[in-house]
Amino acid sequence: MRIYDLIEKKKRGSALSDEEIRYLIAGFVSGEIPDYQMSAMLMAIWFNGMDDREITTMTIAMEHSGETADLSGIDGFKVDKHSTGGVGDKTTLIVGPIAAACGVRVAKMSGRGLGFTGGTIDKLEAIPGFRTSIPREEFFRLVSENGIAVIGQSGNLVPADKKIYALRDVTATVDSIPLIASSIMSKKLAGGSDGIVLDVKTGGGAFMKTLDNAVRLAEQMVKIGTEAGRAVTALITNMDSPIGYGIGNEIEVRESIDVLKGNGPEDLKELSILLAAQMLCTAGKGSQSECRQMAEEALESGRALNVFRTMVIAQGGDGAWLDEVIEGRKPLDAPSRSIRAEKDGYIGKMDTEGVGIASMMLHAGRKTSDDVIDPSAGIILRKKQGDPVRKGDVTAVMYARDESLFDEAEKQFAASCPILGTCEKPEKMVFARADASGVTYL
């Protein structure tokens, strides 16, 4: 078997056999297939796609290209949650504790942020002392004792995805539904959870810019997971506006704590309840309405906040720092600059990706995987789409250790936050749900 022949076959639009796909993945991981030939294959896939069988076979081959997690030693139903990425998306910090407070085990392996989207591990590491790299035995023990633990991905978990994604990032093949689906689901399946809830973003701040493409991706990932014997549900949600008001690692931790206290922005709170309820429903805890009621009670009673605090301390986080934040006695310690409206009007539909780029310019995110982030950097929005403003009103506040970054980041933000003469209300938050039975538009 020659990789040249497989590239030629896919270039002509033909489907690869299961044996050919397994050879492709194994050969690339071992180094037998060089980067330049895999790059050609990725571009052929981008142009000609893959059928359902090809995508599932590739996903399973990638899943088994390295270590996999066996969670059978943890009692109870384990549910994972994954977002396809967005600006201000800190829901994992909220939904995980809610689900755990309601009796669902959350053994989560998360990643770091790259580009304008944030990473859960970066957010948690903004808490002083929080450990995201812990031995597997301790990870299992913490999930069993506390109901939840969140760690970074193992160095040898799905190495095929790490190598393929690095090529996709530099060959303009990131936005391919077969490649996105296999990338996400190979890691979720390798994570070992019984159930998976996917938050598939669509809109200006998402990889999937259109609802149709987001639904196609959701259907594909649900199909892969279902065929692998997992309970999988996807919610297709709006990413045309940042989620909540905070963008940046420590900023998002603080906003998540506000929601866990029963406060916080309504859009973030509502999305978190919907996702947590779906996790409970996936675990067989009840109907959609019953699970929503359970999620709301876990928030209102403070049980979810207690679970979050327990998780943080169990993973080495500074309990005194956390308690000061919870009690409102710990202000954000970073230089700031206010951004002000240049005229009267209403905040229009934001360029959400542009807002995320502005936060990255403050070093809240990474341009490359080697960049060092500033945990305290980011943006707190004071106004969002549809809000009225007067000239001179503060529309956002930027934070960064390096104040020389403010000028360019402010220009980027201002270009991404138009002020219009008429009021445009934001669209609804959740567009559809996809599961093994099909797609339901909400």
C-alpha cells in the first residue's frame, strides 16, 4: 500500500477503505508518512469530503492511536461536555459542578486555548495553585470522592489528532466537517465517558459560521458517538455574541463564580442551565423539564458552588484566594483602560471573532501554541448588542499587565463593536438539538 495511491484516490473523489484509513493514520503517527503527503491528503479531503463510514473509521483509528482512558473503575454514569469553541465560553466551569452536584460523574480532560477561543485548562490555571496535571489514579479518586475533576489531556492521548491538527492549522484545512468531527470525537471517545454532550457553536465567533453547517457537524458527531456505543447529544448554540460579559482567563473564572452564586449574566446562566440539564438527561436522571429543575435547584441552593470549591481545593487551588473572590473581597489585580462610545446609539451585532482577537492582543490568548498568556488579561463588556449608549459611555474595560498593548487592542475592539442608530435585538441562544433520533429545531 502506498500513500501516493491513496492521495490520488481521494483526489479523484473516491472513498478510502477501512484498511487504507487505518494505514493512513498509523503511518502518519509512526512517521512513515511525511507531513507533505498528509497535507496533500488533508486538502483532498477538504475538497471531496468523506462518507459516514470513512469518518467513523478515521475517528476510531485516531482514538486508538495512543492511550485511552478506562473509567470503568469509577462508579456511576460518567458524562463529558465539549464546546466547539467560542469567545467568553466558560460554561464548563459552571455545568460540571452543577452536574456533579446532581449525582453525575464528570471526569473531564480539557485543552488549552489557541487563537481567539479560550481553553478550560487556561482558565482553571488562573486560580493560584490549581493543578491540571495529576496522576491517573488521583484523577479517578477525585472523581469518585467529589463527583468531578478537570485535568489537561494526557501527552499520549490521541497523538494522531495532535499531529493532524498541527498540519490543518497551517494548510487552511481547519474548516472541514469530516476533519473537525473526527478530531473532536476521537478525543471524546478516548476520554472514556459513557455520555457526551456537545455544544456546537454557530455564528461570527464560531468555526461553523452558518446554522446549516453547524447542524451538519452536530449530526456527524452524534452519529460517530452513537455508533461507538456512547449516549451523545448536541445543542447548536449562538456564537454571534460573546457569552456573558467577561473574556479572559481569570475574568471568566470570576464570572463563573458569580453564576454559581446565583448571579451573573442571564445569557451565561441560561446556557449553563440548558447544558447541565442535558448532561443530567443524558445520564438518565429524568425528562428535559425535570433535569432543568434539578440544575436550577443545584445553583439556587449553593450546592454547585460548594462542588466547585471542593474541586478547586482538591486539585491544589488556593482556598483563601477563592473564598475572597466568592465573597467579593478580591478585586482583579491588573492595569485597566476603559473604552468609551464615540457617539450616541445602540450596540450593534458584534464581530465576535474580532472581540476575541482584541482579547488575544492583550495576551489573554495565544497566537501560537508557544505563546505565554497573561491570566489576568482580557475584556469585561459593559454593553452588548441592543443596549443603548450615549457618547462617552464605557462600553468595555480592558485589562493587561503590559499597558503598551492597550492602544492596538482598543482599535481592534472598537472596529468589532459598532454603534448603530437603530436597536437590533440578539437572536435566540439555542437553535436546535441533535441526538440519535435526529435534529429538533427549538
